Amino acid sequence: MLIAKTQSYGNSALDPVRLFASSDAVEQIKVRIDDKISRLVRGHEAFDDNTPNDMLGYLVLLRIAEMIAREREA
């Protein structure tokens, strides 16, 4: 599921285009997680949302982005 979504979105989570936002991939993924939680808590999910899969995907991407960031710092 995560591989298919990553391919579909063109790896935008780990390699964002940054047309408007200048924050790094880690921070952008955290914002996506916050947005997903906000929609869930407020009951604003679309009928076809799959929140558990989306959250798992974002959390896995967050760990990967954090590992990449640490490697770049080393």
C-alpha cells in the first residue's frame, strides 16, 4: 500500500517539490499527520478515506525521513 501510494504521488513525502513550503520532509510529514488527525477528530473525513492505512503510511514515512535526515547530518 505504501509503495503504491509513494509511486502514485511521485515520492512527494520524502522528496517534496517545495513550491510553497520550505520545511524539510520530516516537518512536512508531521504536518500531514496533524492534518489527518484533525480531520478524524473533527469528523471531516471523506467517505473513501482509509485513516488507519493513511496513519500507518505517514508514520512509516516519518521514520524513513528521520533516518535520511540523520544520515545527511553525519
